[in-house]
Amino acid sequence: MTAPPALAGRFGRWAAAVVWAAAIFTASSIPSARLPAPAFSGADKLVHVAIFALLGWLVARASRRGPAAALGAGAYGALDELHQRFTPGRFMDPWDALADLVGASAGAAAWALGETRSRRRDGAAS
């Protein structure tokens, strides 16, 4: 017996978000001595924004709720910063948590904008 297509699609969307969150957790578990040096000052903040933009987009796509996705993915970023306190050579940085929230919000907003445009396009085609 197979799952209905809508359920299978929803599961796949959530699976993508969970896998990405697990990848973030795994990367945060790498001790600082094994990380490359940033290419320029502030590069790490851009990396945080990009990583969490994807997470925000994935969670928004799975949940179909942009603002809640932004807050959820941003909260995950704050928890990830707490997790880094327990990783050798890493530390909790509130500026990284803010960059995570900015990225999560941008990703969720991008999803919401795409959904709005898609609905308008679908409505105009009817």
C-alpha cells in the first residue's frame, strides 16, 4: 500500500527540512580547530544567513506558514548557538543567532513571495 501523493509530498518536504537541520547540527559539532579560517571579516555571518535562509525556506515550504517558519528556524539557530557552547573551541555568539534569524526570515519570506506569485499566476490562468 502506498501513501496518497499529497501525504508523500508533505513527508518529503518535511524530510528535506529535517535533513538540512541535521546537517546544520552536524556542522556545529565540528571543533573550531578543524574549521577553515574565514575569507574576510564577517564572512561567518554571511554563511549563517545563507544556511538559515535555506532552512527557513524549507520549513516554510513544509509548513505552508511563512512567519511561523521564520520564527521556528530562527529559534533552531538560537538552540544551535547554545549547542556550540559544548563543542571544543566553539562558543555561543548572539550575533550569529541574529544572523540565523535574519537568514531564516529571508528564506521564509522568499517562499511566501513565491507562493503569492504562484497563486496570482494560477488565478490569472483560470
